[in-house]
Amino acid sequence: MSPDDPMDRRSGFSPTCRVEADLQPVDLSRTAVPMMSAHEHDQLRQQVRDAYGAVARAESSSCCAPSTGCCAPSGQAIAELLSRGIGYSAEETAAVPQGANLGLGCGNPQAIAALRPGETVLDLGSGAGFDAFLAARQVGDGGRVIGVDMTSDMVSKARANAVKGGYANVDFRLGEIEHLPVANATVDVIISNCVINLSPDKVQVFRDAFRVLKAGGRLAISDIVTTAPLPEDMQKEVALYTACVAGAASVAELTAMLAEAGFADIRIKPKDASREYISQWAPGRGVEDYIASATIEAVKPAN
């Protein structure tokens, strides 16, 4: 792997995360992404930024990844069908401005977030605003939702959707989830949907999430986890990385990362039923044998 090309590029994709087990200690110097320099991390982020920027500009939707990854662009109706298939209700998909739901998730963090009126919610990788707008409905006018995304096209799209939908309590900010543009101890709940797997520095994601949460604050995340070691060739494919496959970490690795950051009450539940739709992300590749969607929950201790 050279510094100028941290991962091989492949093509051939067709259109279209409470663990109760004895976990072995995990060396946090290892992650699902091969060891990289800071320069290589930046290159990988740019690959992700470019892919999802293209989604925002094309107003496309997919199973998880954009058309530059595993799926071709499709319409709003397809995005709604995809979202229904991963746990959103018809009421939820109909409640947001058109164009906010791009069908990019792998679960429904709203289902585990237990949001309450007046809370401040932070959405990591907020995209065009789908989960942020649903959260805004739950926290009400007395609450606040902050969406952070590193893709300028997505932030612009989300801001336009907020104006279109009249969301005065939602604020979209440009930034990386490893270095959040959010003040210390100001957030009650962090949600995220199929985004953290895309980060080449997940340890830092959880450290910064811990920083911005209030004491007693909580994580409610839907994401991808590995259930078996990914073959080396899959780990090196940029297309599989932007498709939410190659960057996934194991339950043991994520548990260790969360604990190292300071979180308690860590609960990670892989969903075997998710393998059916995951199989469509890279048809014929068998990625569903190695990954699954999961819910990830944790709490910042109150003292």
C-alpha cells in the first residue's frame, strides 16, 4: 500500500451493529482499516467526501453507499422503500422534506434514542437531514438538533431542506466527526446512521463524542459491524469502503474503543436479519457473510 494510494480501487458493483459475551482484550493500535499515516487518513476521507458529495448533487439514494459505491442512483420512492426496510415507519419517511431522505442508512437510531422534549441532539454524519429532522420533531421547540457532516454539498442540501421544512431548531455544521465543531458537555444524545464505519480513526470519533456529551449523555447509533474477519482484498477496496463495508470494526473492537473513550453501559447488538439487504450492496461478493447492521448504545457516566 503506497502513501499515494492507501487502498486499491475496484469496480463491478451492480445497481440496485447488548452484547453479552466474554470479549478478549483488543489492541487499539489495530483497527478494521490497515494502519495508515495522517496523510493516508486524509486521502481516505476525501474519497468518502467525493462519493457522498456526488450523492448530494445527484439527489440519489442507495442501500447504504452512493452510486459511486454499490448502487446506482434511484428516486425518492426507492429511498422511502429502503428506509422502510431498515426500520422506519411510513409516517417517519413522509414527515421530512422531500430530498432529505437519501436512503443511506443501515438502521433507525430513532428507535433506540428515546429522545425527550427539550433535549439537545447531535447527529454524526447528518447527510441531507433525514434523522436530524425526525429528531427535531421529538425534542420539540424547546430542544435543539445539531447535524455535522464533512461534505459541503450535503450540508448545503440539509440547510436548504431545513428552510423548506421550517425547522428553526436544527443547525447543520460543516466538520469532521473526529473533530466536532461542538462545545464541551453541551449534548444530551448523539445519534448516527451508518457513518462511523466510514471513519479511518474511530477511536478519535468516540473520544470527541465523549467530550461533547453532558454527564449522563448517551449514544444511540446504527452502524455496520464485522461478524467475521474481512478478507484482505475486501479491506483494500475503496469502493467497498465507501459502501460501508471495508471500514467496519468488530463488536470487540468497538467495545474496546468505547471503553477507552470513557463510556459505560456499552451495548452492541448485531442484527442477523440485516444480511439480506446488505447482500445487495455488492451482489455476488458475499459481503453479508462478514458484516451486519447493529445498534450501538453507551452512556457517559454521570460522575
